[in-house]
Amino acid sequence: MQPAPGGPGPATSLKRIEPHRLRALIEEDISRYPDSSSPQIQKRVAPEAPSGALRDGLRNLVPQKRIRPEGERRWCRYFPAEPVDRNAEQTR
């Protein structure tokens, strides 16, 4: 039995998420959880997405200066490009 035309389509999955959407999710996650490793980001953002897609997203955001890495290889942690001042958010 097939769904009626105009009805619900296949279930949404992050396995084939578009790269620009994944980058936006990564950037949002890092702004909320600075000092995160790529496995931590993957677990929160898109656990079912291929790790290569996440790695590509991170590598694209760094040269755009939207996030900044600290450390190398498996010790690399990611931070927002601009330091997050949590006190400034609370005073608004």
C-alpha cells in the first residue's frame, strides 16, 4: 500500500543531511558547548551522519573563521570564533 499523494513522505534522517545544514548545526552546537571534541559534537548533532561529513563541516567552518580549533588531531577542541561572554547575555 502506498501513501496518498501529498501525504507524508519517507521519515527524515540525518544520514543524508545537506552540508550547509550540517555546518549550521555544528556552529550552533559549538556556540552552546564550547571546548568540544568532534566525537562529542557528532554525538549531539547527528550521530547517524557519516563522520566524514562532520569532519568536512568542521574543516569548512575553520577557514571561514566561524569556529576555531585548539589542539591537534584527537586532542583538537572547537570553540566559537568570537569568545562567548555569558555575563553579557544575562544582562540583556
